[in-house]
Amino acid sequence: MTFSDRLAEAVRRKGPLCVGIDPRWESLPAAYRTGGHLDDVPEMADLEHPLRAAAITGSFVTRVLELVEPYCGVVKPQAAFFELLGPAGTAALQGALADARELGLVTILDAKRGDIASTATAYADAAFAGCKIDGHTHPVWDADSLTINPYLGRDAVEPFLTAARAADRGTFVLVRTSNPGAGLFQDLVCDGKPLYRHVAAAVAEWNAPTIGECGLGDVGAVVGATHPRELVELRAAMPDVWLLVPGYGAQGGTAADVRAAYRADGLGAVVNSSRGVTFPFHPDDPDWEAKVVAAAQKAQAELRG
């Protein structure tokens, strides 16, 4: 199946909720941060703190994935929070992506890559096909899709599109982001239109050759829920493009705000909630797992309408 058809299947089964995995150390349950649940694993007892922190983070993420799996078909690990923990943290990210695959979840690696020529190709191969050494390919992230930054232009985007196409994977291109300062550049008017509309037109063009049976393609767009008017506008401008919609939940976007992202058939968008689902609890709460489940259930119900 193409990436877009796999994503469509996930959304049909469980709705458009995408759970963002942003494992902030200070927000982890206190019981996890002490590492007590790892004391019965001999090799963990003598680890230096950064390695132990990465192991604890990895075990927390694994548990969160298990808790949310019944309520979402898509997860979006944010690479930065894993990289912050060093080499062991990147190993935890690799483990999280593998765990998600085992659970049947579609993965979006949120790394916002953007570079040119062989550097972009290396980033893309790491995300999708893997590293080629002496005629053998070794998977690295093996993600279903990757967020990318188009600011450097077509030649910077093309290596990602090519690698994704070859591996039946997808990309999500930043078009209209959800952060408060997004308009500084994205709203600049060029040839009578804001810059984000020019990016949207390019995304629609790149997406057109990849349309799957679901009527959508493998080149998606990131469009924030915190800009509802632009969401309406961009859904119309990119009718065959999957939208990854951040900003719902903790950032202030509502289910009503994101409704315009869906096509008439109910497909077309995945709506991300990170803190709202992953951390709906105080670190000292003993029933944190129940609160994660309740938050995921609520978000699924709201977004399904």
C-alpha cells in the first residue's frame, strides 16, 4: 500500500487523532524518574545518569504507546526531546518508532529536516530506507513519514520526495505553522499572495503524481489549528493533500477549529495532540496511566465528532 492509503486506513479505523510523543523529562511521572521500575533489570543499576534517563524515557514512551494505541492510528515522535538525551536518547527514539510499528501505528518522525544535495539525501535515507554499507542496507529510523522544511527550495525538497517515493513513505511539508510568530515570514505577500500560499501551491504540485486509491497523495502539508481561517483556505487550495494539523488541545485549537481540515469523506487530515494526551497529569499523580487513557479517549471522540 502507498503511504497515503495506509494513513487513510488508520484514520478510517480510529479517527484522525495523532498523538505527539514529546517526552519532557520534568513531566515524566515521578515514579518513572526515580527509575524504580528498572531496578530489577541488572544492567540498569549502574548506568550513568544520562544513560539511565534515556532508558527511563524509552520505557515511559513504550507504555504511552500501549495506552493510546486503541484510540489513535498515528503517532508523531518529536526527535528533539530524544536527541536532548544524547546517543542513548536517539536509541530510545529508534526503539519508540519500532514499538509503534509493532503496535500497527503509522509514524511521523517530526524532525523538520531541510538541507541540500547529498546532505538532504543522507537525512532522507536515515528516515526511510536506511544506511547502505558494503552493499547492505541497515534501517535507521524506518519511519513511515517525515516532516520537512521547504525554505531552501525545490532542490532541497526533491531528495526527500525521491527517497519517500522509493520506500512507499510520506512527507509533511511545513506550510502554515501553529506557533505565534509564524506570520513573520509566512504572511509576507509575494506576487499578490502570502508566502504560505506559494508553498501550498508547490506542495499540491509535488503531491499530484503520488495520489493513491484513497484520493490523497504522499506529500502532506503542516497547517496549524491555531489559524482556522487559513485552514479553510488551504484545504480548498490543496484538495488532494493530507494535512498534519498541530495546535489542537494544549496550544488552544479546538475540534471545531480543525473541522475544516477534513474532506467530505472524513479523510484528509490527522490532528496532533502532544501534551494534551501524553501529559494530562501532574508528575506526582499515581493514576497517570488512567489520565492518559481518558485524554486519548476524549480527543478521539471530539475529533470524530
